[in-house]
Amino acid sequence: MHDGIHLEKAGIPAAVICTDRFESTASAMAEMWGAPGFPVVYTLHPMGSLDRPTVRDRAGELVDPVVATLTGVEVSELIPRT
């Protein structure tokens, strides 16, 4: 959160990804750093125990939300990937 918020404040687009277990922590950090409501892309917890194919699949699911966060375009407005 810290890095993403400070990158955005410096004018550099950033997408923060957290597992859902840290949703309240991410929200509190955003508030603390003066960025309430800072966008975060969440994935299911845990990640550390997953095998490579599962991590790859999970990452694939996050591509559109990350692109949307970086560009400010709604996921529903993105051109579908083939």
C-alpha cells in the first residue's frame, strides 16, 4: 500500500494487489497515508502455499482489474482478451 500510494502521489500509475485477508489493513493504511478509498485489487488468501500453475491462473484472473486500476477504465469497458 505504502509504495502504491506514494507512486500515485508522484504521478506514477500503480496497482496494489493484496490477498483478501489484508483488506482491513490495506484500508487502514490508505487512510493513514491520506488516500482513503485507494483502489486495491484483491485475490483470495493464501498465496504462499500455492503451486506455480495455480499462481499463474490466479494472476491471469487479476490482469483485467489491474489494467483497469492503472488506466482508470472500468473492467466492463476493457476490450476482451482472446
